[in-house]
Amino acid sequence: MRRDLASGETRRFDFGSDIVVEEPLFIPASDRAQEGEGWLVHTALNKRARASELHVFDARRVDDGPVGSWRLPYANPYGFHGCWRSL
């Protein structure tokens, strides 16, 4: 969900009851990004598929749904965290 505190506008996407979303992170599009310009990234548990997923949203258009998704062939425990870095 994204909420504009100035206008009160709320934009959201609902995966339904089979997807449990965990701790979204906001990643700015660049060092000079405008307010809200970037990506929302989160892990999720897909209860029906018994798998962990990663979803990426355009932060300004959350209600359009994910612009990219990825699924593991198994479920990680809740709270599983990772760190990405360049090699």
C-alpha cells in the first residue's frame, strides 16, 4: 500500500488470502528520485503453493500489481532476510 499523506490518496494491491506479505522495503529509483519514485520490494509466503516469493512494485503504481515476481520451489521460514551486494 502507498498512502499520500498530503492528498489522503491510498493505492493498494491485494494478493488475496493465500499470500502473506512480509516487510516491504522502499528502494529509490536514483539518488535524485522524486518523492515516491522507486520500487517496493518484499518477500511473501504463498500458502497455496507452499513457496516463498519475491515481488517488486512500481511504488507510484502499487495498485497495478507487481512488475516482477520470483518464486522459490520451497518455503523459507518467516522473517528470512537476505542481503544483496556487488561482487
